[in-house]
Amino acid sequence: MNAEYTAHYKCRKAGECFPIDGDLEKPVWKEAEKSPRFVDMVTGTPAMLDTRIAALWDDRALYVAYWIAEPDVRASFTERDSLIWFDNDVEVFFDGEDCYYEFEINAFNTVYEVFFIYQDALRRGSRFDIPQFDLYSRDVDVLCGFQDASRFRRHPRGRRWAFMDFDFPGLQSAVKVDGKINDPLHIDKGWTVELAFPWEGFRILSPGKTFPPKDGDSIRAQFFRFENLRANGKELASAGWALNKHEAYDSHIPENFACLHFVN
């Protein structure tokens, strides 16, 4: 990844407690610094539909907000850990030590989560050699395997174990739709997402770091939006937008993630 493409975001400390309800008209979010408009993952050109995030933190959690412009808000999946990427969705990834975490959500507030561990890191006696990451008793898949043709042998770390039943400890999510979901006759304004990721989950990702963070600390994270573009009732193409250019239509490249810098 060319460092000149890497986005840097200053994540400021929140001065007050607030509910996670999807309402981004709260003063705490109005005062937060919004990111620039998302860009196409491959070309770096501005996304067709405006998408922005903001992030805050306190001693309890990291908070993420999404503003998603969308004239036709649509969603289909309502069961947790469904295949949300087939819907229009937004996603959050956090990089860790020999691992990373993926979060997806649609306009129904349906959540999908996965914890990925590089296969060369999950060995007997490693920090992942615990019941939570037991390959025989947990719901585990493989990323970048032979069946995953788009990613096979594309990354130097190779295959990853995907723990499909992982739940980020204490995760909170909320969605608010400004329009009529799944009503193509109504012109919508879009939807907003509000998330809280407690620090306990980051301690699993990066045990070598201190959480809550200190002023000046940083993590690698990325924020995505995936959109199925339609016209005249037909699917035309799929678009992938992110905080910075990735040079590939692949969200599973932690080296391309943005930098989240914590400031008081």
C-alpha cells in the first residue's frame, strides 16, 4: 500500500455519555469531526453517494457513526450473522496482532461479525490456543482458501481461520432510516448508524497495546460501504467505497487500512 493513500483520522475523546440509538443529531456527534467523503476502493475517485464517518472514544468504548446518503434504502436480512454483504451495507474492520475483526450492518440493524486469525499464527501454545478459538468446537470457515478464488494466494500471510460465531464483547448498534425502507416509490434521504465497541474486544485483538488508549495512541481500522447499484429495477453493478483507496476490490487487506489516532 502506498502510504500517500492512507487516511488519517483524529479520534477525539467524548466529554459526555450518550445513548446508542442511531440519532446523530445529538450534540456529541454534531461537534465530532466528520471524515471526508468516501472514495472508490480501486480508483480513489469520490463515491457516487455521499458516505462519511466520525469516531469518538472514552474510557468505556470506541464509538463510530455513519452518515449514508441513499435515495432508495433497501435491506433484506433480519437474522443476525446472515450474509449481510449481499445487502447494501456499511462495514468496520479493526486490525490486530496476527488477526483482525470484521463488522457489517444493514439498514435493518442486522449485524454480521467475524474474527480472523492467520493460520500461521494459530499454533499450540500461542495466545490463540484457548477455547474461544478452538477449531473443533467453534463455527470456523477459511478465508483465502482454494475456493475463495478472488483472494487465493493474493496476500503474503495466506489463509485465515474465520471464527463465524465471534461476538465483540458488549457491542451496541443502532440504525435510523430517514425514509421508507424497501419502498422504491419513495425518495429517501438515507440512513445513519451508531456503534459502540467496548475496549475489552480490542484487548483480544491487540494484547500488546493499552486500552483504553492514551493520548497519541493509534490503531489501524477501515470503514467501508458496499452498494448494489440499480436502475429500472435491475442490478447494474456493485460498488465498494472506503475511507481511502485500496488499489483492489478487497476489504481484507489490513495493510491498506486507515490510521485512527486517539487525542484527548
